Amino acid sequence: MTPDSPEQIATLRIELVDTEPVIWRQVEVPTAITLKTLHDVVQAAMGWFDQHLWEMRLGGQRYGQPIPGDDWGGPPTLRADKIRLGEILGARKTVLDYTYDFGDSWEHRLTVSDVRPGEPGTAYPRYVTGERAAPPEDCGGIPGFYYAIDVLADPNHPEYEDIAEWYDGYDPDDFDDLPLKVAVGRIASRRRAGKGRKAKSDQT
């Protein structure tokens, strides 16, 4: 396959669980990426900073970064960098659970569907759309996030000044997705450059 050949892609919908209105993203992703790269895509699309542990789950199987002795008697965590997305996809759609930051426990639902040929010459993954800004990291998970939102809506609250300083102008409705498009685009550029190097190597 040359760098400009079409590849199989799928629609990825990312939803941050227990948010209302739902904080979500839609991205087109190649089925050839590893689950580690899928993690990278979610991080980029949500605006997270990849500073914490994470895992994906599907049908009782866990994928991520295995930690010796951390299987709790269940099936071992499989290395996400060794498994490609296409290897775990069902016939119509596949729903994975994705946890980022085991302290704050940001739970995401990843729905992968509509596998199809990509557009020739287009670099994937490609950010499509989304709604609402993701919460700031290290803010206490969903309970801490919504507590802060309530406080920020009441300037007379005794904690208003402290939380306003911590959140530094954050507004979930003030959503600029250009940085997310750029971040996802960087992943696509790295993939495209890697495919180009491989094609040149195969020709020598």
C-alpha cells in the first residue's frame, strides 16, 4: 500500500460518561491503528494531556499498559500497543469502555462503527466534530467537576474565588475545537510519515 492508497476507516464516537449535556467527539480512525494509538486519539480529541494511567475494556478483556501483579485474579491486561483496532471489531459496531486517570476515573464510551474505505490521499485519523469542552484534569472526576460548575454559577458562594482561580476561565460551553483538530492531525501526520518511510524501504 502506498501512502496515498485508501485504507479502511471507521467512525469513532467518544462520549464522556455521566455528563449532561453529553460531552462528545466524533473522529474518523483507521482500523489498522493499535489500541495504544486509539488511546492517543481519544486524548487528543478530548483535550486531555495523557498524564495518567488508563485502560480499555471489551467483553471482560482489558487492554492497556500491563502492570505486573495488577490483574486481580482476572484475565491479564493485554498490551494495547500490540493489538490493532480491526482485530477486535464486531460486524456492525463495537463499544469499548475507556477509563482515563484511575483517581478521577474519567469514564468514556467509545463506539466504533461504519467501517468503510477512506478517501484516497486523506490522512487519518481525522477529527470531525464534537460538543462542549472536556473538564479540566485533576478536578475530582465527575462529582468534583459538577460541584465546581455549581460554584462557578454562584459568585456569592464562599468557595467561588478559589474555584474560579483553579478553573481559570473554564466554561464547558466555550468550546474551541481547533486545537483538537490540530492535535488529532499531528497523529495523522506521524502515521503518514511512517507509511511513507515504509514504502520507500520496501522499494529498496
